[in-house]
Amino acid sequence: MNRIIVLAIAFVVLLATPLWLSTENSSKANAVIKNGAQSGKANREVIIITPSNEQIRMEFGLAFAAWHEKKYGETADVQWSTPGGAIDIRRMLVASWESRLEKNLPVGGDADLIFGGGSFEFDTLKKEISVTVHVNGDKRTNFATILEPVELPVALVQECYGISDIAGQKLYDPKGYWYGVALATFGIMMNMDQLEKLHVPELKSWSDLADPRLFGWVSLVNPSQSGSVLTAFESIAQRVGWVEGLAILRRAGANARGFAASGPRVPIDVSSGDAAVGVAIDFYARFQIQAINDATAGAPGQHQDQHQVQRVQLIFNAPMGQSSVDPDPIGLLRNAPHRETAIRFMEFCLTKDAQRLWQFRAGAPGGPQQFELRRMPVMRSLYTNEMTQFIDQVDPLTIASAVKFDNPSMRAFIPIVFQTMAMDTHTQLKDAWNAIISHPAYPRGNHGVVHACDVADAQLKSWLEKFDALPMVPTPQGDKPLADMDQLKSLRDGWPRNGWKDEHVWPAQSEPMDALGQLFLPFFKENYQWIVDQAGKQKTA
């Protein structure tokens, strides 16, 4: 059996995993959770909304049921709701709250907790939602937050976290709106076999994604559809700068084979050999590496000829000094129907019983029952005292770096800029990039970001200037440069936050970000096409 066949089998096995889990193992987990005392209905239940995968839901449901019965002498039933990713969940909750506020109805009441999704989403959910309504001719404002603050025991919080932040990133909300339960890092997953064929060494920085040798071999995800990928893109800009970050993302986009709709797709593309590298969140990458290793190892007891079966070499790197560590939180929904049990689940998530599940091996004492979750715990003492039992010998403190360019407004523009700069114009972008890297004056020894100021050739310099140009943005005071990071806050307040809706900056019938996209799209397309046209003239001269 050659390596391509092995990878194909592994690929099919991986795709089949969610279906298998959702039938046999999901029902098995529910049977154990719902019948902890081998009798009828559980004494308590908790309803949790989550973007987490089936493995996490199963293991945490089983472990909480066991912990709760041991601590309180009562069975507990975890009911999971999985309406989509973190962005989908936030949009769903905001819409529900707005609808209830408009109808003068109490908010919430349908679920107890949100489990997982990244700190940005939870910081958004703790903000007040307000709706203006008319009652008997009078106008009034109804308002409520989606999350309700919870004060967990001080000793438990101190025992779990030890410190309140990592490289400036808070691990829990100081007012108790959310508590981090796991840590996530963002980096580059690599198929070393493919990189060897391309004569590309292991990627160690974000700028390595600009290597011309990776043309057509990068896997990326649409940041408007994945909160984790948006956070990864934002972390790049926060550490190398706004303009430099967009230059890296533009070249990564030019090297991309395409753009997936969800984060888990990137590790599949890389492991199957359809891509050589891809930007991924750590646990997606590690879970895929585990799945491929398990599949290529074969069934237990089965003899395999090492000359016939070769294991693909997969690596995940979080660029040192250029990466963020983000907590994956849990938070209590306002008007939770099972508030007491929900708070008990929050407390459970901060205990060693829960924290060990993230990194201990399946079947090991304190570990998950069936599935290795491959996420990094948030409990500081585990790294000091029990790290030898971790599957992944990684300490987030050694990876995390503080933000150098602290501008929260960048996040609002990354999706629309990347959409128009790299996705909607992908054909023109690739053609322009191919013309640039094929130019005789392009520095072949530079495999990072090459700017116009790095070359002496006048023609190539003009091409790179056109390639990296960013558009102007209309404002009531005149056009402002998107390239100026200091302008981003006022541009964000005016466009994404609809502050200039009455200033006639965009057509009245249009959504502001749709209108902004209509302005950006022809700008990028025309610039790329100009480079392609210039390259065509050079060939015919």
C-alpha cells in the first residue's frame, strides 16, 4: 500500500468520524449521562450552547455527570445545543435578544450556558443590547446583556488560573461575565513531505507564507465565516503592524489554492497533500495529526511492512514572538432556566477533573474515557506539576507575545478587506502575483515579504506599489486612507458601526459594509489587472 492510498484512507476515515460519533458514541454517552444512577430521568439538567466538537461534548458530559454525582449525590444530564460556529451562535443570540426586547418579553430562558468560542465573542456578548420601542404612544428603551456575571469562589479561581493574563490577554473577565476553560494558539500547519518537494524549509514566521515557492499550495479560510481564523489574522496585524499584516495576508491569499468556509478544513487539506501549509488553530491541527497518525498506524495487532506504509510528516508551528494565546470561555446566559446546575458546570470546568481532560491520554487516570481532545488547559499548576502526562509538550507562556500594535478597530475591517483584496479578486490577484514573482528583477533569495522599497528595478517597484496599495475610505470630512492605522477607529465608528448613516456617505438603501465592499472591489481588481497588463506588454515588446 503506497502513501497516497494510506492518506486517502485516512482522509475518508476522518470525514466519517463525526457521523460515527453522532450515532454510536453519542447515544452511548447520552445513555451514561442520562442514566447515571441506572434509573429514569436525572435529578438535574443543564442546557449548553456550544461550537465544540462531538468528542469534547461527550467527554465533558460524562465527566461532569460523574463529578456532580460524587460531589452532590445527584445525577445530572447535560443537554448540548450546536447551532453552528461561534459567530453563528453570537448572531443567533443577538437576534433573539433584540426580538424579545422589541416585544417587551423577558430575554433568554431557553438555555443556560455558552461553552467555547473565543474571548472576543464573549466580550461582545457581555455588552448591552438596547432596542427602542413605542408603548401607548411613549418611546422607551429596553436593554439587557446576553451574559450574566457570575462570581465563582475566589479560591477556585485562584487555584485554576494562578495568573490573570498571558502576555496581556486576560484569562477571565474581571466582572465574571466569562471564565476561560482552555487555551488556543494560532499558527501554521505543514505537510513536510510536500514542502520537501517544493524545496521549502519549515515555516517559522507569518511572513514565510509569502514565499513564492508556495504559489498554489496554501490553504486559508474565509475570516468572515470563522471566528478563530479572524482572530489568527488579527493577531498577525497586532504583532507586525496593520499595513505589514495586510501585505502578509495578501501574499498568503495570492499563494492560496482556495478559501474554505470553516477552520477544520485547513488541516484536512494539508494532511491529504492538497495543500502544503495552512493557517489553523492549534487543536484543529493537532486533532488532524492524531487522526492521520492513528489511521496510518493501522489496526492494533495488524502487521505492516514499513517499506509499504509511510506516515506523512505533519507539523504545527505557532510563530514564536508573533502569536497570541486566546482563552476559550464559558459564560452564563441571562435568565438561565437551570441556573444553579449551570453554575456548578462552570465550577467543574475550573477543576483538575475537567482541566486534565484537555491533555491527558484517553484511558489514563484523570484523562478522557475514549477521545484525546488535544487542547491546552488553562490551569497553570498542571504545566508545573503534571505536564509530563500531557500529549503535547507545549507551554503557552513560551509561545505568547504581547500585542505591539494595540488597535481593536483592525478586527472590524479584516473580513471586508480580505474578502475584496484576496477572495473576490482571487483570479486577478494570482495573475498579478505570478507576474511579480516571475519578473527577472524579483529577488529570488528573499522568501518573505518583498516590498517596493526592497527592489531597485523601476518597473518591478511600480508593480509592487500597485500590488500593495490600499484604498481611500469616504467620510463626511473627505476621503481617509485605509492604510493609516490611526484612522481606523473613526472609520470603524462611521462604517461598521453605522455612525454615518445620516451623512449620505453611502447609498441609503445599502448596508454600510456592503457599500464599502463595492468601493474596495474595483480598486483591487483594477490594480491587479494593471500589473497583468503591464506584464503582457513586456512579453510582446
